[in-house]
Amino acid sequence: MSDTIHIQIDRADGSLQRLIGLVERRGFHIDGMSMADEGASRRIALTVRGRDAARSIDNLGCQIDRLFGVARISAPTYQSEAA
């Protein structure tokens, strides 16, 4: 199952790299990402899925919230996998 997290992130140097690194270190695959620039920030829709059933999207969200310059702007939405 894939989950989509909507994030607002500062356009500071390395901010996107820190976000992607965190997602991968927490055991998630990035299935898709779309970005839109909004002045000094970016709005990102990040579609992820856990490497195994033990991965919690809620825990990932809490870790994302702790990143400097990053804020989730909505709870994850769930999508079924395409066959």
C-alpha cells in the first residue's frame, strides 16, 4: 500500500536532500514525488511505501515534522497498489 504525505519545505540548500535521506533511512521507498514552488518554500506530494509491514507511516510523519524547515500540511492519504 502506498501513502501520500503533503509537505511544505523551505527552499534552503540541502533541504530536499535531507527529506529524501530521512525517508530512505526510515525504511520507505519513494514511489513518486511532485513539487510546486511557492516563493521561499516548496509544496511536495510524496508517495511512499514501507519496505515491510513493520514500517509505520505515522512514525515517518513524526520524523518529517522534526526536520528543520519542514512541515506536514496534511495527514497521509492511502492508495491501493496498482495491479
